[in-house]
Amino acid sequence: MDEEFGPIRAAALAKDHVFSELSGHTVDDALEAGWDAKRVWSVVCGVFDVPPERR
């Protein structure tokens, strides 16, 4: 996330942005709950329209 969004924005997104696609979890909460990191990144990419070559 740091590479795509920059370290400050990535940290804020991971902590504060709630994703319905992650059952209402933030990135940090989803990872802590055991969600697969690749699945979480896929959700982030989809929501924020990250181009396929950077996913």
C-alpha cells in the first residue's frame, strides 16, 4: 500500500477506511482477523481503481 498510496495515506486508509467488501472491516482489522493479504489487497485495488499492472 505504501508504494501505491504513499506511506501516510496508506497508513490512514489501512486504519480508518471501512470496506463493505471486507465485511465492514478496515484493512488492519481484516488482516488481524486472518483475512488473506492478497484478498485484502485485491479489494483495496478494486475500490480505489488501481490499474492491473500495479496490483
